Amino acid sequence: MTIQNKRLIGIVLTAAVLLLIPFLAMRFTDEVKWDRRDFVIMGVLLLGTGLMCELVLRVVTKTAYRIAICAAILLAFLLTWIELAVGIFGTRFAGS
């Protein structure tokens, strides 16, 4: 198995483990109130971010460009996540 395939498996497994955290938290507390839509959206965000960074690692050859592009992807992920959670920009997608 090549390193690239191991990274893909790692991305998928990491997304699954991160999605297990709120799922398990829902079982033990009433503070976490996610529905299926929340899990799907977060799964798409996690997998999309991981797969875009993987694409950058496969295509871009210069290390400085790799770091810059992956940092921009991660920043976009974080801003989207924050907007969906608490609504820092006040869009119609903002959380409550």
C-alpha cells in the first residue's frame, strides 16, 4: 500500500472519529443537539478539507506553496465552521 493511499485512509478515519465525538456526546448529555443534517454537513466539511489538502500535496511540488495553499484551505474550513456554529458574519447559514 502506497503512502498516498494510507493518507486517504487516514483522512477518512480521522473524519469518522471526529464525527463520533458529538455523536457520543449526544448520548451522555443534553447540551449537544445535532441532527442528521449537522452530521452530513460536518462530514462534508471534514472530508472536503482533507481531500483538498491531499490534492494539493499530490499536485503542488514546491513546499512553500503546499504550506500556503493548505493553510488557506484550513482557514476557509475554520471560518465556515465558525459561521455555521455561531454566525460571526451574520449570514443566513449562521447558527443560533
